[in-house]
Amino acid sequence: LQKGSSPVAPVHLVDEESADKTNLGFIHAFVAAISVIIVSELGDKTFFIAAIMAMRYNRLTVLAGAMLALGLMTCLSVLFGYATTVIPRVYTYYVSTALFAIFGIRMLREGLKMSPDEGQEELEEVQAEIKKKDEELQRTKLLNGPGDVETGSGTTIPQKKWLHFISPIFVQAFTLTFLAEWGDRSQLTTIVLAAREDPYGVAVGGTVGHCLCTGLAVIGGRMIAQKISVRTVTIIGGIVFLAFAFSALFISPDSGF
């Protein structure tokens, strides 16, 4: 009987080890995602979209529209990456490592070739794009203006409450951010991370990273946009990507994170 009862102890040890391993996997994925998103998004097109729109419109509306787009994109990217886990982990792990190395080398090359005021071109491009959307919005208001006046005060109050959440500005912030993020480096990075890391950690870390960057853009506006050195951020980003690729030499694909 004593011999039969001895295997009970290792079962608890295995459970504790698996729980610790899961926690470490989540933390590692969270840190990886948040650091990669920050170095990818600071000074990026989506950053400038949030910064410029926040200077013209209600900040909360712009922040809500941009964050919904980025949160949705992060979840989609994590799903895409997690779908690749049907492939043996050893393959996805080393393919993702190679992609990190490629991204890192490209970012370093881009950063070293950039001039110190490189972000101004991106800023002007986003300003022109938002100006075009503003003109379209004004034309729509002119066409729909008389109808809104004739509705009377009894219907305008509920409309204002509803439009506070779903307004043309909200839709514009959502659409511009979503389209700018699609196929962007941060989206591809999130997919690659989800293929090799804990997907929940990547989703939470990626969302928090986007919140930090977009929040800075909305609060700081043009001041942050003008003072950020896109060249420096790009070089640091390249180093971070290469660090993740280099870490694969010391971490086994089967280690769980």
C-alpha cells in the first residue's frame, strides 16, 4: 500500500511546474509584445493619425476609435498567429526567429539611412490624408444639414447622445487607423509573436502597448509628434528585434516560451 501511494506526490509537483511554466510563458509573451509594439508604433503612421486628429476633434472620441481599431487588429493578428500552431512548434519557432532577425536588420538599415527629421514627411502625409477626409465630411454635412435642422429639438438630444459614441469622427479614427495598421510591421510582428509565444500574453501585451502609444499621441499631440526622433526609435527597434532573434540561441523551442 505504501508503494502504491508514493506516485501521488509527483502529481502535485507536475501541476505546480506546469502552472509556473504557464505563468512564465504569459509574462514572457506580455513583455515581448509590449516592447515590440512600442518600438514599432512610436512615430508610425497610426501614431501621427491619432496625434493630428486629437488636435482637431474630441480626444476621447479619437482615442476610442483608434483603440477599437488597434484592439481588433491585435486580436485578429493573434488569431492568425495561433492558427499556425498546428504546424510543429520547432518549425514555427525558428521561422519566427528568422523573421525577427530580418525585421531587425531592415529596421537598423532604415534607421541608419534616415535623416534626423525623417518623421516630418510621414506627418505631412497623414495631415494631407486627414484634410481630404475632413473635406469629404464637410460635404456630407452640407448635404445632410437641412434635414437635421428640421428634425426639431425632441430628436436631436437622443442623436447627440448616440453620436457621442458612434460619430463621424469616431468612424474616421477607426477607419484610418485600421487601414494604416493592416499589413504594417506591428501587425506582422504580432502574428509572428503569437506563433511562438503565449497567445493571451501577446494579446494583452500588444493591446497595452497600443494603448500607451495611442494615449501619448492623443494627449501630447503635435508636441510629441515633432519631438520624437523616428530615426532613434527605428534603430532601437532594430536592436530589440535582433535581441529576440538572438535569444533563440539560448531558449529551446520546447521550453514553452
